[in-house]
Amino acid sequence: MTARGRVGRALALGLLLASCSEPAPLEGRVDLERLRSAEHEPGQWLALGGGFRAERFSRLAQIDADNAAELGFAWEYEARSRRGRVEHGQEATPIVVDGVLYVSGPWGSVFAVDAKTGAERWRYDPEVDGGYARHACCDVVNRGVAVWRGRVYVGTLDGFLVALDASTGRELWRTDTLIERGARAYTITGPPQVAKNVVVIGNSGAEFGVRGYVTAYDLESGAQAWRFFTVPGDPALGEPEHPEIAAALETWDRDSSWESGLGGTVWGEMVYDPELDRLYVGTGNGTPYPVWLRSPSGGDNLYLASILALDPDDGRLIWHYQTTPGESWDYTATQNLILAELPIGGVARKVILQAPKNGFFYVLDRETGELISARPFVPVSWASGIDASGRPVASATASYRNAPAIVFPTQAGAHNWQPMAFSPVTGLVYIPAREQGMVMANEPFWRFAPGELNLGSVAIYGASAERLPEPERTRLETRELLIAWDPVAQRERFRVPVGSEQYAGGGVLATAGNLVVQGTSAGRLALYRADTGTRLAEIEVGTAIMAAPVSYQIDGEQYVAVIAGLGGAVASVHPRESAAWRYENYGRILAWKLGGGPTPLPRPREIRAIPEPPVLPNLSAAGAARGERLFVRHCARCHGGRGESRLSSYPDLFGLPAQTHAAFDSIVRGGSLSSAGMASFADVVSEADAAAIQSYLVREQAELRAASASGAGRGSP
């Protein structure tokens, strides 16, 4: 044996002994073998989707259709995320491993609690600079963690991937996942996904002008393993990073809006398939939205709005399927993916299921990416169907290039991030769906503006559509539904009305007890028969539920748990049907079991009188009108509500107290409240601009106060 051989053998032996001497993790003991056999441990909830198939189906049946009405309160944990006066939305699905519940919160915080009692084990604060909230399109939410071999992985809003000790919450490593940090408004709101020997994370921010990608990191060290870009970069700046980007470049105009990043971010749930050893990834919308502004000569614009199958070892593309070629309506394909085995034409096929924003339900062969079938599950007008080649048959009436167009579904989607569930018992998929149309118009003079919203279009839908004349107003009314969909027959089995306002229905859980469980923004947890949709029970919670529930078992008792708290896309204007109009809104983890008690409610919402606005020396109608335009451009996406609709997660700028008015410029431009989430806007708002915005707010505040005093309006929340 050579000296090199002896050294190598000694090194290998040393590593083996070292690995043997390392204690097994005390908590968070999830590995591939355990995940693949999750159905044999129904008392656990080992991944966001429950097991590797991501079905969101519990095989527990202690709670069933016969005793669902006996479900009662077990425990509660306050998962507050307040910075300053703001409580942010809760969108994560918990993971439950050996009696410990792990769930993420806003900013990328993590809570670990005793799943039987709700007692805190630990909590983690990533200490994100509050001013970074300016880069988030839709609140500082986070949609979940990954638990693996004694570690908890989470992405932070400011773009770091962090590994925590599952027993203590101690930070083990953190790595910067962002390219062009500081130059592009990237965020992370989606969950990481363990795939074989790596943990993979995407990002958000397409509306602000970023380039989408996913990155894989070593589970132990956090070292980068590979990166896959979802859209090309400017070819004038260098060669494509990998062969798939060279191929994608052929579907883009050579004079595309490269400076806008082009979008394609991966902000939803990914799924790793251990049976086929591949990672499935859904990609997002283009930037700007209209293809004629983004890629003037058109083209499919790969890999926007696509489902990708990647090799977890090197990130190479195995296959792709694009749901919306030339995407122009914010129709992301980031919605949750479910792995199943279905009888197709008398043959068992390994399939992947998705109901993305565009309104079609897709069944794909997950080995080849072949489209097996696709049918609309809600009214759709942008395409008349899917042809034999798997491409949508585009409708000319959905183009808004030359004139505004009515399009179904809306940017909010026929199905958004709220997870759907699949029951292998009923064979049905349960979709938190939305029937809703929009008026969409081109923004012909759009120019890319770094750090700002870069949509290139205007859309009217939801509450804003109430201002439209008839018959458009009625035609565009919102219907939130729970739809039971047969993925083999591609048809609806039943539907349950959930509400008439956007995001009324939360994520979904299905169980072997013939149950479907869904929370609502109205603050209720509803239980339905999985085979018929009959409502069996409804628990008043008092807090809006957007996230998906889970189920687990401890000491022979089955629990249902969920994290509640309104925010996200409706943080700026809370729906009138939501619980936030009746009760204080803050993060809560709640659990129920058979024989439990009544669920405690938050304190009633306090209604404050609108204070008298200050007298501004230079207030003028022209200045206030200019301020209104600036407000819409810079402020409205967070502080947009006014009058009856102004209840929001954020401070009400139409009812500011005197001390806030006195400090207005130091807040807006000086960043004096940056730590609380209100960043400085000095880079885009001048001193004169800030004064104009304040003039507009003072004018509106005076009108609202007068209306309130006369009984025509209401106080400030």
C-alpha cells in the first residue's frame, strides 16, 4: 500500500469514527427514509405537504365526519410579529416532528412549540432591518421551514438562508443567496426544500424588477452547490450561465427589457421526488407584465410561468412545461405541486398536479413532463383551451395592448399561494379557488424604475371593481370557493361558497376521517365532508386564517393546528368580511382536539376618533392634487385604504395624530421609523414631494373627520 493509500484509509476511518461519535439529533429527526415512509407514521407531519408527495393529506381518522362537531380548543401560542404598530400576515404551514411544532413567521422568524401544550421551546428572530420591508410586494410574510436531520432551514426576508439547531434554535450557519445585493429588490418569502444532499431556495421580487433563479446549498456547510436561472440575462454582458438559458434565449427578443430583470421568480413551494430523484419547481410571472413591453417581438419567454424538473445533483433541467407562454397577466405557476399516482386510461401513472393562477388544472407525467390533461376549473377567458401539443389556444379578447380588456381570471389568480390538498381516499383535489375577472389596461409610457413597482399595466378587480358601471361591476364580482376537483375525469365534483371578498378562503387539509378543513379570513375554521362538501362544523376563531391547517397525534389524541393572522396581499386593505374588522389582528398558533373547550377570542377592535389635522401654511388644491398622484405611486400599495375601506395592517395615514404630522418629513425621507418597517424614501421622494403628499393627506383627513362628525363616516381603526 502506498503512503497516499495509508493516509487516505486513515482519513476515511477517522471520518467514519467521527461520524459514529456524533450524537444523533435530539429533535427534528427527519431524513429521506422517514419521509418516504411518512404514511406509516400518521401522527407526524414531517414536511409542509405532510410527506414527500406533498398531498396535504392526514391518514389520521380519530376526528371524523361523525364527531367533527366535538372538536374544541386545546391550546394557543401568540406568534406576534409586531414592529412598531404593525402586525404582519401569517402564511406558513407548520411541521410537527416527535411532539414539536415548527413554523415560520414574518421576516423569516421561527417558532418551536410543544405540540401538545403550546409551550414555547424556542423562537428565532433573524433581525432583518425593518427598512427592508420596502422591497416586499405583499407584506413581509414567510411560507414555511424545512426540517432535516436535526436542523431547521428558513429563508429570511432580506435574502439569507439560515440553518438552525432544531433543539435550541441556535443559528448554525447563514448564507447570502442574493445576486446584485443592494441593486435589486429581492426578497425571500417562500420555503426552502431539501432535495437529496442539498437545500434549495428561491426568491421573490419580480414586480420590482429582478431575475429569477433557485440555488442549492450543502445541507451541512451552507456552501453553494449549483444555481439555475429561470430567465436569461442580457446577452451583451456575457455568455449564458448554463445550457438551458442559452436555449431559453431563443424565445426572447434580443432587445428585451434586460434592465428589468424579466422576472420568473420562484416564491412558492418546491417538491423533491425521491422515486425519480428530481426536484420540481414552479416559476413566476414576467417583468413587466405585458410581453410587448418585456420582449417586443413576443415569444414564449422561457422559463416564465413554467413547471421545471431539475436534477438535484447538478441543477440541470430534465424537462419543462410552460403553463402560460408569453405570460402577460401575472399568471404564475408557483402554486403548490402535488405528486400522485393516478389511473390514466387504465394505467397507473406517476403524475404531478397543479392548479396555477391561470385557471387551468394540469395533470403532467412527472417522468417526462408530458401533458396528460388540462381543463379550466373556473371561468377562463385568456385561452379557449389547451391544444393537442399542450399549448394554450390564446384568445385575442384577452389582449389589452391597444385597449383595456376584461380578462378572467385576475392577477390574484384562480388559485394563489393558499395550498390545495389531495385525498387518495376520495381521489379528489380540494382547491381554495376564486372566480373573478378584471379590467386590464396597458401602461404605454412605462419605463423601468429601479426599486419601484414595474408592472407596465393597470388592473381593476376586487374591491376596486365596485366603482365600475354596470354591467361590468356585476360581471366582475368575486366568488371565493372551495372546489372539489376530480383530476382523472377533469371535472368538478362539488363546490362550497366561502366568501365574496378576495382571499376569503385559506389553505386546505384533507384527512382519512372523510374531512376537509379550511380556515377563512372571516376568522372561522370550517370542517366539511370530503365526499360531499357538507359543512359539519365551524369554529369561531376571531382571527383570519390564510395558512393551511395540519393534523398530528400525541399520546393517542389527534390534533388540528394552524397559524392565523391577516396580512399578505390584503395587508394594505383588510376585506370587510375579515375578522380584523371585529377583533385585534395578531399572529396566533391554535390547536384543537376532540373534547376541547371553546376557542378564546382576541379583544374587540378599538375604533378611534379621527384627530383634527394640522393647518399647513402652504396647503393648496394644486399641491394636494399633486400629492395624491405621488401617494398613489409611492404609498398606496401599503397605505391605500381610505374612508370605509382604510382598515389595514399599516398605520392609517388618513388619520394621523399631530405628533406624526410634525415628524412627517423625518419619517418619509429621514427614515426615523425604519426599524419599525417604514424605510426612507428619500431616493424617490423629494422634500417638496413629501410636503405635497402631506397636503393631500391633510385634505383627506379633514374631509373624513367632518364626515365622521356628521355621522356619515366611521372612526379610525
